[in-house]
Amino acid sequence: NGNNLPTKQAVVDLYKSNRIGKIRLYYPDEGVLQALRGSNLEVILGVPNDQLQSLTNAGAATNWVNKYVKAYSQNVKFKYIAVGNEIHPGDSLAGSVLPALENIQKAISAANLQGQMKVSTAIDTTLLGNSYPPKDGVFSSSASSYIRPIVNFLARNGAPLLANVYPYFAYVNNQQSIGLDYALFTKHGNNEVGYQNLFDALLDSLYAALEKVG
């Protein structure tokens, strides 16, 4: 989002010249998808939140997959379809995430593309009720009933949960107990529970929370 942006092809070329092998699109932009043809970049393609509710209709999900995924799948390397980004349990769209996931998965399978890509959703770490020490990571009581059926869906389909991990927000909201060096990967040695940086600790707390919901 901005002005005076480089062309879509120039961005793809910039990625390739810097040996960046992965790109995330938060919504399907057909100009970008065209530029990605033959690039060999691994793509996370997002279903924007404002389209989630419409994709609870199976026909709409099939049309979305046919238009934005199947049409480009011959020479665009889709790795994940991210169905929604950072939907929280209390959001009006929370009930749309699982049906949209299921419908996109069925449409991917109907297009015979299930071997090429996985269907998931992206969460942030505010869904955790506890994140420290990481081994005690657990989803909050309000998030647990929301995330559990989503995790069951992902496990059935061999797909990962996508996580947006923000050490900045964890640090800025808890500066009394989190050192800046710990947040910036510059801490020397490990803390009392064996971690050298906040990113790894947040990631492991998510792993622990996922284990607790199966």
C-alpha cells in the first residue's frame, strides 16, 4: 500500500536478485500472480478477511480457487493458502474461518492441487493465555474453543498453523520483565528457562499451546 511503488515485475526481480525465495500476498492480485509465473518463488496467498464470509458458500470458494489458484498453478509455486489473517475469537468473522477453510480445502482437492499446497489460517500470539515459560504456553479459555476445531482440521490435512510472531509488541507491552537485548536477539547467554531471545520463546509457547489442544 503506497504510492510511487515499483512495478510488480520489478519486485519479483528484486526478490530473485537477493535470493529471497518466499513471498506472502495478503490478497490475490492478478498482476502480481502474473509476475510470479515461472519465478519459482514459494507463495503464501491470503484470503482477505473481508472475503471470508462469502467463502462459507462452497460455490464461491470453488470460484475463488479456480480464478486465483488453479489458473496460475501450472507455473506459480503456491505453498500455502492463508484463509484469514489474525481473526480473534470474539470477532464477527470468527465463525466463518472453519467453514471457509473447509470449502477452500475441498476446492483445492477438486482441482487436484492438494499435493502442491496446504490450506491454513494465520493467527497472532494474543490468542495465548500464557506464554511464559514457553513450556506452559496455552491458548486462553476464550481462544481455546475457537482454535481447537481449526487445529483438528489442520491436523487431518497435514497442514501447519501459520503464526505471525511479533517480539516488538510483546516487548513494548511488558518492558518491566523483558529486556531490550532479549527482544533484539542481542542477549548473551540464556535466561533462567533456557532462552536467548524472545522470538524463539514466543514460537515455542505456540508449539506448547498446540500440543495442549491435540
